[in-house]
Amino acid sequence: MSECSSGSCGGGGGGKPSAKMQIQDEMIKSTLEKIKYKLFIMSGKGGVGKSSVSVNVAAALAAKGYKVGLLDVDIHGPSVPTLLGISGTLETDRGSLIIPKEYNENLHVVSMESLLKDPDQAVLWRGPMKTSAIRQFISDVQWGELDFLVVDSPPGTGDEPMTVLKTIPDALSVVVTTPQEVSLSDVRKSINFLQYAKAPILGVVENMSGLVCPHCHQAIDLFKKGGGKDLAEKYGLDFLGAIPLDPATVVAGDLGVPVVLLEEESFAKRAFIELAGTIAAAAQSSLEAASTTNT
């Protein structure tokens, strides 16, 4: 995949698409076979902190010793590089495969922003070009052997989520919501979308679940609380955990460091570490259940 000097670069051009697609499908299959668990972090609504969940879960899993890849497929508004404090374009190896950015020994990252010469340039792409780019993020990237590939998707049920589910059919979906109804109503649509696509759903995460006062340590239901858990129960899904609003998360985002990697203890840090452990255990159980069913 070539670097982009403007927002209308590279994409699903001419040639022999069917032959190219066959070759790319084989490359995608080969890449995915080396990745044990694929996590698809999605939401029905923007502004629920989905990227923060993706980054902190990926960083917490890496801190536990897992080999983790973080793939940001938000073509128009990638925020993973900012949350991790990484910049610059991606490099390629001698075989022309893209080398992910190394955040630390166990965490490697690919984002649309890392393919742009100017990170402030708007990306003016329609569906087919976004689909082509996402497929290339898997087929043309040297991910290597991974325990987890965490995919951060833009909100909604558009081209990006559909492409991820079609390209990675065994991806385990983690649905992020906030407690209030304005978010829950959109998340219900996302769950319906996942069920229609017959995608395995790992469970629901409630972000911004109350505000814990840093002084008295009492919980304040700023945006209500418990809506995500109620939603999970209604649809027969696992509730994976709740993440409180915490000023430490804002500080961490501005520093470009996941809150789970800050030295200081915080409510959000503990909640994200616990969430990562729950997700790892749930993913392992899901894989064991699938293998039992298929034998």
C-alpha cells in the first residue's frame, strides 16, 4: 500500500480484480491463521469512548504478556495514534509488506493516519476504496504471530464494520455503549446488525459508567449507570464490564499514554485491566466452545 499525499489516494483500481482478489484472499487467510483471537471493538454511536476502550484493552493485554496487534480501521477519523502518542508513516520490508508501528515489545499498531504524509488531510474515499484499504491492512501487513488482533472500527453499521466482518468472519465483537438511552438505542441497532451478519458477539462494555469522585471516592451517576448491563441481559449477551468516567483517562489521552500504563493508580486503570482479563478469558472460552462444536 503506497503512502497517501492527499485524501483521494490508492484504492480498488482496474486490472484483473478477480485474480487479485483470489491472491489477496489467500494472503488474508495466511495472516489470520497466525492470529489466535480477533477482537472487533464496535459501537452504534460516536462519542462513547470506543477507541479509548480499544487502546486500553490492547495495552492491558500486551502488559499481561500477550502479543497484540491494534488495527485502526476508522478511515476518516483515526484516533488511535493520538491516544498512543505515535506519529510518522509506516515502513515496508524487503518483500514490500507493511511493518506495523511498534508501541512496545508486545504491542504493534497500524492506522490510516500512519499512511498519510499529512495527518491533517481529509480522506475522501467512498465504499469500495475503504473496503480495499481494510483488506490491505490485513493482507499487506506483517502482523506475524499474535495472540490478539484488536480492531477499532468507526461507529455505526457502514462500510468499515461490514468489511471487517466479511474479511474476519471469526472476529469476536465487543459492543461499547454508554448508559444513557441515546446511546443504547443505537447500540440495539448494532447488535441487530451483528445478529443479522451471524457474527459472534463476545459481549457488551459500558463506558462512562458513573463518575468516581477523585476526592471522596463516591460514585456519581452523571450519565446514569447500568444501561449496558440491562441491554446485555435483554439480548442474552455477556456483560464484560463497566468503565467509570475518570479524569486520569483524559490526562492519559493528552499524554498519548494508555491509562492502564500510567504509574499512578486510578479507577479507570483498574477497570480496564479487569476488563482486559475478562475479555481474554471470554475469548478463550469462545474458541474452546467453537472447537468443541466443530469436532
